[in-house]
Amino acid sequence: MKNLLFLSLSIFTLSIFSQEKTVPDDLEVQNLEEILVSSIRVDKNAPIAFSNVSKDDLAKNNLGQDLPILLNSLTSVVTTSDAGAGVGYTGIRIRGVNAQSTNITINGIPYNDAESLGTYWVDLPDFASSVENLQVQRGVGTSTNGSSAFGASINILTDLISENPYFENANSVGSYNTIKNTFKFSTGILNDNFEFSGRLSKIDSDGYIDRAKSDLKSYFLQATYKKSTTMIKALSFGGHEITYQAWNGIDGATLDSDRTYNPSGMYIDQSGNVKFYNNEVDNYKQDHYQLHWSEVLNSNFTSNLSFNLTNGLGYYEQYKENDNQDYITRKWLDNQFIVANYSLNYERNNIRMNFGSSYSEYDGDHFGKVIWAQNTAGIEVDDKFYDGNGIKKDFSNYLKTNYQLNSNISLYGDIQIRNVKYNTSGSTSDILDFSTNKSYSFFNPKAGLNYTFNSDNNLYFSFARANREPTRSDFENNADIQPEQLNDLELGWNYSKKNFLITTNFYYMQYKNQLVLTGSIDDVGNPVRQNSGESHRIGLELESNIRISNKFSVNANSSFSQNKNKNFVTSLNGELVNLGRTNISFSPNLISSINLMYSASENLDFSLLSKHVGEQYMSNTDSEFSKLDAYSILDFNFNYNFKNSFFFNEITLSAIVNNVFGTKYVSNGYYYTYDDTWSDPNSITTIEGTGYYPQATTNYLIGLKFKL
């Protein structure tokens, strides 16, 4: 680690002093903050499918729901919510690929949990209020920091410097006793060089599902120094979430009779009455500290050096009944994640190059304690009944080049080398020995071209390879699990006129040992995965933006896909059976949305979003029992701005009605099997089971924001 930091600092210093610092006026005023993400983002000439989302786009819907829910209208996106209404634990799948395979960065720093590769947005409630913009790249995309993208990447840039001071107070209320309060401020530029800004947020919600309460707090603090060609930015942000568990779902019969029922925390008291433990909660706190130094070295070079420290600490609490023994456990996670990134960007005439290097270390302690016990033998309060540790080290380097060959053709090349080491010791939560010592070296090449026919038309093609390591829970479930590999081919065409834009993108994603969702979940609601051998995803994505008039516009997108395992083998009735070509779990063949937007005036706008998700299987066996039905929902959004009213510079009234027609739908669930050897001792019968996470029917949020 020390050698890496020394190397990064040496490169940074050498870059500064080896270049004559002559910077033209237009580059001096360049937005230095964009350098934070410039090396891992792409522009319109890149042969990659992507979507940009601005601060204003997010603000129109940001009334308390998690960031994945705010991205629901994007191409190939399916979102889920454990509590049913978008507050608490939420998830996002892009192109049918599970959320663990989506790479997330915040200011270029990896956000995915290093061990699970998951992204827990609940740990950063109301983070959308501090996002300046983000880019979603579909497929492998460009090389980034952290684990490779296997379905998509989301690159987030937080708030930029505000030239002028301001104060904001945003409040919203809605269904299921949802309340959000946000305070934001900025000092504006002080003494021509400094700016301080921050945010405090509090969100409470009872959730659509019974007892699926959320008590969420978060903060965001930023100090920036900016002078001429230098910017130094220090950030601290984090959150504390307490959510009642809702990850157990419900079975099909309960879905029909009582779709808001929550079995979490249920127990039988000594009188035989059914009760629910009132503290069956997930309680976790996470703090991030980032330091960024961006520099315009001269008219050709810019660079960035970043450091990150993330501390996480928390537990989930459960009431346990086992053979007439009653006890309460807390399963803890105490972890630390450090990152050092360096990037050097070169641009001159018809060539642009990016070099990036990233090193990270993760150290996580996993342990469980008994905090209460009754009628137990051998179980004592404060017993640490399991204790384990995981250490992961990740070092990657990439080099990217964009070369404008002539007025029509631009070429793209990208090479990444990534080395991962992962070690575990101690025991699992099932009190089993768990010792893993794995090392991986991945080579991830990418190449493509963009052909511009004229100012209205361009065509692109790209090939990209990605490799990705298994997670901690993957190793717990199967010690011999293998890393997965993806070859991704993308072919796209863009056509744009003044009031019309259409984008088409064809993709072919070929996998080796893809880690697909089995449909099952573990004891904390995490999805169980397994290698599926050879598999592929083939799809066509269509996007359009039509401005019909100065007041009326339409955004629409559709994704048509086939997602197949080639030779899927499973255990059925006591025998291993090759089912041949089967559908990959949680991969609908059709996803579409239409967003109708009407601006009645400069201050008033409405929108209607229609979202359709086709049927999907929760298993890889094509079992009809595991099928989730297709669904269509309609959301309504309203925004009105009062300018210079009641001593405020701006007052914004917002309202959202989700699922206007009250559709009873399920966007997520789980599937499991077990062998029945009791009914007939002479045979084995495979029994299927399912669980569902119902989503809210008609619900609303109303917000009022004041800005000084």
C-alpha cells in the first residue's frame, strides 16, 4: 500500500513539474470537478450504450424514494423495493443482470461492497439530493475502478461548487406515513477560492408491507479549494439506517389473501399466541471520507488523485425459536474500505488518452452475539457464536485511447489489468469453518469504432471483455465456484434532428460460468448464485426523444431480449438432469417505458410515465411455478415553481402519484426446491416453493421546497 501511494504521488508530482504550465483561457475555466469522473465516463462518440441523468432530472421525482427508483424510466431497467414503496431496501437490475453485477462509483470511488459486490442504497438515504449528475453505461462499458461491470455501471458525480450562497429546505409527506426533511446549504465562493456546503436528511416511512418501517438519517459535507488550474475537494458523507426486516417475502397463498403480510419477527409465546418481535431490524451506519486533488497540468494534460476511507458498522437482530428454545441474536458486520485512485488524461488535436490506476483494501469482521435467551441449554447471553474475517485487495490499471482517424471515423481502445486477492478465516453464521485463499488476475480488453455519416447519423460497434470474481456468499455456498467471464458485442445507430432523436443498440453478451441467480435467498435476504456454464443475452434497445411542440415532448424506450442458459443442469427428483436451453432467471424479454411531458408554462410541468415489464422466471429451470407475471404501471408527476415569492428566491411544489390505477404487481421474489424423501421412502420427489415481494398499489408523495 505504501509503495502504491508513493508511486501515485511520484507520478502526480512528475506530471506537474515535467510540463510547462501554459494553459489557454478556455481550459482555465474548464470544470475541474468533471475531471473526477472523466476517465471512467464516455461521450457521444464512444461506441458504448449509455444514458446521462442530470440533477434537474432527479429533482423532479426526488421526494424520498431511493436512487434506483428514480432511475426506473431508463432503458432496460427493472427496480424493486422490499418494503414495497421505494423507501428502505431497494434494488435495480439492468438488462436482467442482478444488482451485484452493476458497478457503482461515487466520484470515481467504488461504492459496491467489496465482499458481496452488492450496493446497499439504504445506507445512503436521500443521496440523490447530493448528486450533480450520473451516467449509466449498459453492458461492460468502459474500464472503471472497482469490480468489472457485467450488466451495467452507474458513475455518480456529487454536487459541484456553488458560485453563490444558498439555503434549501425540502419537505415531503406521503402514503404509509412517509416523511422526508432535507436541509442544504452553500457558502458560495469565499475569498475567491473556498466553498463549503452540506446537507442533512431524515426520512421515515411505515412501508407498504406490514411493519416494514424505515428510520433513515444521512449527511453530506463538502469543503473545496479552487484556484486557476487546481481544485482540492474534501468530502464526508454517510447514513444511519434502521429498517424492520422485510426480506422474507410471502408465499403465493398469502399473496392472494393478504399481500401486505410480513412474517419477519413472528414467534409463538408461552401461551400459544402468535406474536411479532418488535425489534427485528437491520441497524447499520456507514461513513465515507473522500479527498480529491484535480489539476490542469497544461493545455494537454489533466490529472486527478483521490483517496477514500469508508467505515461501516451494524447488525441485524432476529428472534429465534428452535426446539422450544428462545433466543435473540445480533449478527454484526464491522468493516473498513480504503481506496487510492490516480488518473492522467491527455488530449491533443485528434487523440484523447486516459491512464488510470486504483488500489483498494477491504477488511471486514463478521460475528454474531446472543443478546437474550430463554429455556436454553448451552446458549448464554453475550456468547459470540460465530466469528469470521474477510480481507480483499484489488489493484487495477487501465489505458484508454480515443483517436479521431478522420472526419468520419473515430477509434476506441481500452485495456485493463486487474489483480484480486481474497482471504477469509474463522466461521460463517451457520457456525461452519470458512477458510478461503483466492487470487485472480484478469485481462479486460475493449475496442470499437464510431462512424459519422453526417451531422445527423452515426454508427458504432464495440467489443469488450470482462472478468469478475465470486462473492463471499458464493464461496460459502460452494467452495469450488468459479469466476465468470463476459464477451460483449454492441452495435448501435444514432439519428438526431432538431426535435427528434432515436437510438438503436443491438447487443450480444456471451458468458462463460455466468453467476446466475438460482432464485433462492440466504438467511439475510441475499440472492444465492451459481455458475451456469455457457449462456448468453441477446437484445435490441430502442430509445427516442420527440419534441412535438415547445410544450409537449415524449421520451420512450423499449428492450427486446432473449436470455438463455445453454445446457442447464439441475437436480430433479433425485437425479441430475440437463434441461438444455432455459431462460436465465429474473430476465424479462420485454421492458419498456413511455414518458409524456407537458410544460404548461416556464414554471409548471406535468409528466406521465408508463412502465411495462414482461413476464420473467425466478428460476433457471423454466418452471411455471417460478414465473412472475408481466405488469404495467402508470406514474404521474407534477412540479410548479414560484419565483421570488414570500421572501424566497424559489418555492417548488411537487407531487407524485405512483401506480395510478392500483395495479397489484410483484417485481421481485425468490424460488427454492427441496427433496421430499418422507412421503415415499422408495423415491425422491422435488418440491418447489416461492416467495414474493409485493409492490405498493396507488400511493403518493407531496413535496414543498424553499430556496434562499
